[in-house]
Amino acid sequence: MHNDCMIDSRLLTLRTFARCGTVSSTAELTGYSPSAVSAQLRELQRALDMQLLAKDGRGLRLTAAGRYLVKRSDGLVAEWESIKAAALRAGEQTPTHF
């Protein structure tokens, strides 16, 4: 899975982790290595200055902040897809001369 939208790829990786529950499954779905997934998740936490993940035995789990971010990002992703689709439709209706 490559980032084909304007939403931060680290957030998309977090959303995938929330669905999968493990770094290795997230890596498999995204096409990144497990170490790249872990790095993206760490970078996102640093960038937002909040703990999104906590150790859970040998794995990780979302914190309350992580769950909240994932839940609220559903609307963000849906809105982006709607905007992108509308822009594509608008582009089909007008000539693309420069």
C-alpha cells in the first residue's frame, strides 16, 4: 500500500495497525518492512508529541489517544476521498489547456 493521497502516510500506517493489531501484519498489508512500520509509528508519535502506542507483552496496542486519532481520522479519509473524486469529475468537464 503506497500513499496515494495527501494524508500523512504515518497516519495511514497507524490506521492499518489499528485494523491489523500487529506490526508484522501491518507491514505485510502496506508493503513496508516491519522496521519501517515501527519507525513510521514512532515518528508519528514524536511529531504529534503524544503516546499513540503502548507495549503489550511482546507486541503493541493503541492507547486511548491512538484509538481516538484513528477513529477521528475515518472522517478525514472519507472527506479526502470525496474531495478527490469531485475534483476528478470537475476535471473531466473542463478542458485541460495550459
